[in-house]
Amino acid sequence: MDGAETGRYTADQAAVVVTPLVSQIYAAAAELAGLAERLLVLQEHQYADRP
């Protein structure tokens, strides 16, 4: 029996499904880190511009 017949994933099938998901999570985390850095820079400039 293969994974399709039992309703269970084999390790290889799970890896094929999970790998792109993990890549997307890492990409999203990198985007959020970049956004957080930009927001901190903007916040620092805002406070520096205040009298």
C-alpha cells in the first residue's frame, strides 16, 4: 500500500508538502523583519524631528 491508499503521508510526500510551506514562512519572517527595521528607522526620525 502507498500513502494514498491508507490516507497517510509517507515521509517523502510530507517533505514535498512541507518544504514549500516552510520556505514561505521563512520568506514572510524576513519580510516582517525588514518591515520592523524600517518602522524603527521611521520612528527614530520622527522623534529626532520633534522640537
